Amino acid sequence: MIDYIRDGAEIYRRSFATIRAEARLDGLDPVLERVVVRMIHACGMVDLVDDIAASDGFGAAGERALRAGVPILCDTSMVASGVTRSRLPAGNDVVCTLSDPSVRGLAAELGTTRTAAALELWRELLPGSVVVVGNAPTALFRLLELVEDGVAPPAAVIGIPVGFIGAAESKAALAEHPAALEHVVVHGRRGGSAMAAAAVNALASAAE
Amino acid sequence: MIDYIRDGAEIYRRSFATIRAEARLDGLDPVLERVVVRMIHACGMVDLVDDIAASDGFGAAGERALRAGVPILCDTSMVASGVTRSRLPAGNDVVCTLSDPSVRGLAAELGTTRTAAALELWRELLPGSVVVVGNAPTALFRLLELVEDGVAPPAAVIGIPVGFIGAAESKAALAEHPAALEHVVVHGRRGGSAMAAAAVNALASAAE
């Protein structure tokens, strides 16, 4: 038998205690603190907090929207798959439209990526929703374009695309956008579906 | 209209070019180079390569096994969801047993986490398979225990659990294990399902 901790609850407890001991979390409101801790838990890097930025109302707006039962709109199935259904306060729908059969044609028509084109199928669901982008910068840019086009905005945006081309720019565009969407971002190249799903899971429930 | 690159193929091309320009990839065999590039692509960090270690035969063994049609055994549904089915060379089964109804009882019986207990349902599939652990250190430890118990080993192990309690230790245990499993790991706390799925996707196909 190898010697390691097998008690899942104890692993969680010690993990969160380690994060709180090492990460600079002072000054964060309680909901955002919860979100940041769980994002760090998902990536193993306590310095992630240095790149995280959120609008003042993000935590309250996101939490309130989820409790009211709004849908959670995800850019990829990996993000959707990472949302823990039992944590959702109102059996919220978790939606990913990327594999809809119409998306390939829409992408060609709009001259954009499939991930961005998939947002066309969000138009009815978008107002008041919680949006989670964990992968594609083009999805985050497209969200801003939809809002500029006059679609009523989501209640909160978790904007954490990852990568080398457009990711940092898309997150800066969200953070600085005149529509002043409630948001959390990870500035720079870091991000990804695990972190994004972790942020939803933290917003959804205070349970650790 | 916001100004950004909308051509998915061009985004991929520039992303991989950026990674190859910035990351220290010399000395890696061609398959491992592909795996490392795609893992970096999934997390946005070119210094990830400094923490990646693989056995000499990992790339060839993993590629050969996938071409032969072995199943891909994943610790979480998020990893399974991140495997791009169209890249798989032989329509390989992608298996995650974590949500099987028997797992909760097995975990109580074995005194371990659900993620580790889920490996009990891998016993028949394990010999010659490709194992992917992107989340739970206890799953990786449990894999080593199954091999110590005499279960025939997988062909290759992608061992990339993330986090603060047991993650680094479980990856060190895999890398140093006397059974000498073919493996790739990310030493330290970093890891996660996105990176793990990216490693599978790179092993599965040379297409970028």
C-alpha cells in the first residue's frame, strides 16, 4: 500500500487551507474570494490571483443570477462538463451550442470560428444569463459584438479564454468595454476550461 | 466590428508558431514534442516544458497503442469530454467510470475517494490501454496499486493531476515506480484536465 491521503473531504480541506495560507486574497469580497480560491484549486498556481480582475459587482450579480435560475452558457463542452450539477442553486440549464449541426454553416457564413458562430444560438438565452468562456478568445469577442448589436447583456461573464493569439486581447476588451458587463477575467495568456468551470462552481455554492 | 483574427486555422497556426518560438523544445522526440506543444497550447504557459518529464518510450508506446485501438481510460468526465473524437486513429473508446452507480459504495468499502474507487471498474480494460489522469492524485496512486496488485499495466500513462495535496507526490511516484510504466508527467502542482486531454489529442494525431 502506498502512503497517501485517501479521504476526499480531508484533501479538499487541506487544499483550500494551503491556498488561503499562500495566496494574497485580502481585499476580495467574500464571493470573489471563493471564486479565486476555487480557480487556484483548479490550476495549482497561487500566483493566479495576481492576474485575476473582476468588476465590483461581479460576485453579487453572478450569485443572484444563478439563484434566480438563469442558464449557464458555455463556449465548449469541456466547460459544460466541468460544472458540478449538484452545486447549482436552481437546477440551472448548462448550455453549449458548439456541436449544434447548424454551427459549421454559420461559421462559414459569418467568416469566423465555430466557437464564435455558436453564440448565434445564444441570442434568445443571453439576456440575464451567466456566460462562461474557458477556451476561445473569438467567443469572447463575439459576445461583445452581440452586446454592441443590441442584444441585452448577460448578468455576469466569466471570461477566461486561454492561449497565445487573441486571449489576452479578448480579456482586456471585456474588462474595458463601455457596456461595463459584470465580469471576472484572468489577464494574460493563462485560462482554460478547468479554471472557468471552477469559477462557476464557486459562484453556484459556498460549500467547500 | 472589433478587430481580431477570425480564421480558426490561422489562429492555430500562429499559436503553434508562437509556442515553438518561445518554448525550449530541443531534445524532445517528435511525438513528445507534439504532446508538449499541445499541452502548452492548452494552458498558455511556455515554461510548462520545464516541469514535463516522460519515459523514453512514452511517445512511441502511446501512439502505437492508440493506433491499435485500445481504450482511453480517463479519471474525470471533463478529461473524456476534452478528447477530440475525430482525431482518434481507430475510433477508440473513451471511458470514464466515475459516475457509475457502484462507485460511491466502492469508495466507502475501499476507504478512498470516488475518483480512485472508479478505477476498480477499469481492471478488465487496463492491460495495454492508455490511461489519462487529469484531476485526482488518488486516481494515479490507485493505478500504481493496481499494477502492484498484479493487474497487467497500461501501454502508456498521461499522469497530470493538479493541485496542492498529493499531486506532486503522485506524479513523482509514477515517474519513479519500479514497474517503469511508460509515462508523461508535469512535475509539481500544475496539471489539469485541459492539459491532459491535450496530451491525448496530440498522441492521437499529428495534425495541427
